[in-house]
Amino acid sequence: MSSYLDLPVLGVGLAADISSTQPDFRKLLAKGNGAYIDYLNFGAHATQKRRVQHYIGDLIEGDFPLVFHPINFNLCSSEPEPDGLVRELVELVDYSSPAWAGQDVAVWMFEGQYLGSFLLPPILDDESVEETAAKVRTLNQLLPCPFLIENPPVILPVGGMHMVEFMTAVAETADCGLVLDIGHLIGYQQAAGLDVTRIPVNELALDRVIEVHVAGLQQAKVGDSTHLLDQHAYPVDDLCWSFLEDHASKMVNLKGITLEQEFCPVEIVEKNLHRAREIVTKTGVLESAH
Ligand SMILES: [Fe+2]
């Protein structure tokens, strides 16, 4: 299996529900006509190979670049993944041939049930670093493409480490690449009672960041405080764009910027694609994108 460092530069991509017409990602596949995408990031349960085949089988057969977002791994649990789950995900990866796969570090399944937005984020401590790294190492041996880890959405941080310190420690111990979700990180900063504009970027292994996620943020007022919630259907917040603009050039191994825009109107997605490409030009990242 290839290393995360040997991955191809894909460019600017979109994460959209493969069955959805909002946004209709098929309108964004052709280059040369305004906004377009270089790749599609698709999410799927392990059991959904036939669904993937139904909705994007033509893109797979036509070798359109893909990135896969699994959603079933309990990455911060020391319990081994069920054999059947791993087998199904390997089959899905073999079928769809994504450039890489990446998933948020959390517990997403409980007794066979998908937790969705009720995910359990990792306890941010040394023990959890070791357990998560062991799981990620195993998955990188089992999956046919590099498996990357994403910082998860957190609304109640538990443990003494900062999220960037935790993700860096796991990535270095497991020797894997990172998916940096900027909105998740801003949300973490806010949930931890820290200034959202002062993320300790220097403690993050930026050279391991392979993919960046940019998505909308919802500002929800709870009592006196404002909570920032990850909302893919919302316009991308300026906080996210500013972070990308300020730090993208330090991500020397960056291969893709993914706009996570499930259920977002296509007009907003088009505007965001233009904005992302402006930042690519300004910062000089993703130079060898085709
Ligand atoms: Fe994400």
C-alpha cells in the first residue's frame, strides 16, 4: 500500500450526499464553465456498496477522482473493529478506488447502531493517543488505500490535551496523514473556552495535513454564550476562510481542499469554489493539481 506522502494532488473537491440534488454535484463536474470540482468526497456506510454503485458507478468507471469518507470506525476505542465491517469497507474501497480514505476520530457505532451527531469524541489524553494510534495503524494495514484521520466535531472537550496536540500525537505515533477540518477546530476552540482566532497552529503537524475540510458554521445562542456548530448546508464562515488563507502555505503536503456542502444550494457552493480557488492561487498550494 502506498504511503500518505505519495498521494496525488487532487485539487479542490466537494463533499456532497451522492443521492442529493442539493447541491447537484453533476453540474460541477465539467471544467471550463465557471465553478467546477476536481474530485468528489463521498461518505458511505460499510453496507452501502450497492447504493454507491447506483449513484456514482459511472464516475467510478470513468475514473473521476474520489476520496472516501467512512463513517463506521470507532477510532478511539481499543475494541477491535468487527471482521465483517472491515471486510465490507475493504470491498467498498476496492470497488471505488478512492485516492485515500479519511474519518473523524470518535466512537460512531454502539452495539451496531450508528450514532451520527451523537458521536462520542475522544478523551484527549495520552492513553487515548496510544489506543487511537494502534487502531489507525491496524486500519492502514487492512485498507487498500492510505487511511487518514480527521479532527472530530466537539462540543464538550474532555481531557487535558488540546485537540491539535492530540491529533498530532496520534498521527506521529501511527505515522499517518491528517484531514484538518477547520470548522471542527474552530468549534473545539470555542467549546474549550479559548479564543477562536488564536488556534495553536504551531503545535499541529501541518506537514501531515493531506486534506482540508471547509464547511459552514451555525452560530447558536445558548444562554449568554454563542456556540459554533458545524453545519454543512450553511455558507462557509469567514473564520474558516481566514484560517485557510493564513496557514495553507505551511501545509506542504496538501493534496486537496474539500468543501463539505451537503444540502447547500448550488449557487452558494459555486461562490465557495471560486473563493477556494482564489486562495489556492494566492497561497500557491496544490500546485501540481491537474
Ligand atoms: Fe470534515
